Amino acid sequence: MTLDRRERVLTGLVSAGVVFVVVLVFATRMALALLPAGLVVVILAVAWAMAPCGIVIDSSDLRILRRAWSPLRVPLSTLESARPIESLGGGTLRVFGVGGFFGSHGLFHSATMGGRFRLFATRGGPAVVVRRKGVQLPIVITPDDMPGTIRAIHPGK
């Protein structure tokens, strides 16, 4: 999963802003600002740790790798379908998660997608919607090799 230009720019801007604020706080010795600045750094560190960085499909699992967090494991036996989509459509809302800092991941909502879904994306545009048996909440991923990912999830199709 490779970050596209938009995601790299957003990540760079957020990182530069955080560095600027932290340097400003320490340079001016604003004691009251230390706690909020520290909290922002912790939140962004967790967002970085949970950011998607790869997809692995083996004989039993679809794993969504994350930078410094345990991977999301989805047994292939629980998967109902995997299909490509051109985009998430307009009006996609972040319910809980990250939108743009080292990718977009978490719980999102889109009328085009039919409601809520879990997103693990490193770029905008085409994606793969993975639906699980008996689970209403689909998973949307943006692998670098979309056809290969779909073939690996559904071998022989």
C-alpha cells in the first residue's frame, strides 16, 4: 500500500505543524501548553502506529498490516466477496479514525457505500470492497495490485 501524493502532502503538513508547535512550546517555555502539545503528539503517534502499510493474503487469512500495531486478521473462510469500486463517492464522512495522516483508516460512512464501513486506505480513487459472511460492516482497502488482491481472496475466479 503506497501513499499517493495527496496523502504524502497531508502527512507532511501535519508533521510540520506538530514539530512547529512543539518547538514553539519549548522555545517560549509555555508551561500551560505542554499538556495539549504532548497530547497531540501522543494522538498522532497512535494514528501513525495504526496506519495501514500493506496487505498480505496467505492460505488462511487476509491481513492488513499496520506500521506499529498488530495486523487486522480476517479469515478467508469468512469472506463473502471482494469487488473493485472506482471510488468511495462524494460525501464520505469519517465517523472515527484518521483521514489523511499516513493514510485514511477507521470507521467511515458513505451513502454511495450504503452506510458505514471500515477503511484502510493509502490513496484515493479505486479500492476493493471486502464483504464478510454475516457481518454488515464491509472493509474497504486500497492495495497497490487490485486485480491480484481480488484473485488471491477468490482463487480460481
